[in-house]
Amino acid sequence: MSDAALPTVAEVRAAAEAVKAAIDRHLAAVESRIGDEDPAVYAAFNELAAAAEEYDELLYDRYDEVTPFEIPTPEDGAPYRGPAEPAAFSVLIRRDYTVAKPARLIAQADRVAAHDREAELVHDGGTAGALGVLFGEYEPDEIASRAKDFGLEEGDSTLWIAASHEAVEPGEWLGSPFANTDPQDVLHRFDVSSVFDDEDEEEDEDEDDEAAEPGFAPA
């Protein structure tokens, strides 16, 4: 980072003061909390985590130093605060792809369109139109299992099971299907990412290094 881009001394001190204030607010929320899952404590925790992260970044950028503490975030995201016995639930899925081989994707769509009069290629027959044809013909799970056949490369994916207090009326959320999902209504979450594979490989390498270290026999 160039000197011109460095945070000022005043900015670092202001971030430190923000951490101190966030600690006071967090302690006050803990001292006056109501129950084990008081939303005020949860909000104060998040504010403290954000303030600490900001200070740590500025401290490193200015002085090449880090703080000796880290505020962990819950592995499963926000704590569940939905109904204890949900009467209904929603399954929300996100899967990311990269169009690795556009020609293969378009060729697959052409094959479908040649045998299905309703599968019309639009958007000048490019990848946008091909995606419409393929997802109109195949179930998302089949496309996921055959991603390479369609010229796609899989990225991260996540599946959320979100609880509802009651079933919604048909067509009620179609205009904005993902707008009102509260993370605190998520009963279960399943994430798939190559990041986790990298972490597992690093742990295996560490274990191999430890096993390779020579032992010392007692005198």
C-alpha cells in the first residue's frame, strides 16, 4: 500500500475509540440481558465484532500490526429464533456456475430445441438463450450433476431450510420470492465450497508434517 493510501493516525485512534465504546455497549447489554438469546446482546456483539475488525484493518495498514484477539462469528450464522414447531417451511437453494465452454452450452441447447418446438432459443441464440432452454428442459439437480456436459463449472452452493409460522397463500410471494427470508428463521443450512476443501488439505498437510517430525527418545 502506498503512503498516500495509508490511514491517518487520527483514523486509527478513532477506530480504537469505537472499539472501546462498543465494548462498553456490549457489557451493558450483557448485564441487562433478558434471557439467553436477548436480541440486544446479539446486536451489541455484532457491533463489537465490526468495530474490532475495522480497527484491526486500520492498525495493520498504518503500522503493520494486528490485535491479539479475534471475535468469532457463529458457524451457522444468525441464531435460530423461528417457531419451535414450524407448520411450514421453505427450501432456498443457490448454486453458482461459470460458463466454462459457451460453445458446448449452446450446442446442448440447440439439441433440445431441435426436438422440442416449445424450447425456442432467444437472445440471438447465445448463452443467455441457451440457459433458458436447458433450465426449461432439465431439473436443476440434473444440471448440477451434469454441469460439465453442459459446459458449466460449478462454484459455491448453499441450501437453506427456513421455517414458517404458517403456510402462505398460492402466488403470495411470486413477485419477490427471496426478499423476506430472515436468517433467524433458518432451521438448517448446508454449504458447499472449494474453500472447505482447501482448509481440509491444509489440515492434512499439517498432520503429515507433524507425523514426519523425528521423535526423541528419553535419555
